Amino acid sequence: MAIFGPISVSRTDTLNVPQFTGSLYYVDAAVTDNTESGLTPDTAKKTIQAAIDAASAGDAIAIKAGVYTEDVDMDENYLELWPEIGTQITAASGVALTLSGNFCKVWMPGGSLKITPVANGTGVLITGTFCYVSDVRVTCGSSADLGFYI
């Protein structure tokens, strides 16, 4: 004797999954400069920070694999970084990657984002609340380097 009868779920119920609704910006280290909008792969920004500066709360930034020598500060709330496998951020002079906005996410499924701090520096600094960082690796050159500071 069955305890539970058949459950009826309509097709629309099974497909009612929240989807990303923000704008998507693109970054490609191989482009010439940051003058384009960054809203398509063909109009990508050159630097990650330029895309962050153009973005608003709730947006995401897709980063093409490459080496980015810059100090990146995710200072916008609810911002996401989606780097491709093979993406590297090397600090220019300060912290390589700072998450100062709240509810930010850096996510690289299936790979790992490589972060290289300056000598005696910090790779990843998290000062925002409820930030999510996954698959990020910091290569420290000496014991004076700090990989993650949360």
C-alpha cells in the first residue's frame, strides 16, 4: 500500500528557477584600451577595474583568460566576477583583489583564479560582508606575503 499518492507538478513549476537579471560586462586583456562599453565580447574592457567601474549593483563581469596586472577592488555591492580558466591577477602596487562591496562573489567553477601579490603584500582582502569566494588561489613568494586577509 502506497503512503503517498502521485504528485502533480506542472511544467511551469519545474522551470520557475530564478535567473541572473543584471547586466553582463566583458573583459579581455588582449584589447587595446577601456574605451568600449564592455557589454559584448566584441566591445570588451581591457581591465577588470574598468568593468567594475562601469557596472552597477547586481551585475556580473566575465573575464577572458589572460594576465591582468592591476589592483582590483570590487567596491560595488552584489557584484560577481566570472573568470575563465587561465585568468591571473597580478597586483600592480597594492592588494591584487579586494572585495569591499557587500554580497560580492568571485566564482570559477572547474578551475582556479590565480592571484599574485606584490612582495610583502596581500593577495585577497575581504572587507565587505557576506562575500563568496570560490576556487581562488594565491601564490605567495615569501613568508612575508599574506594570501587572504578577511
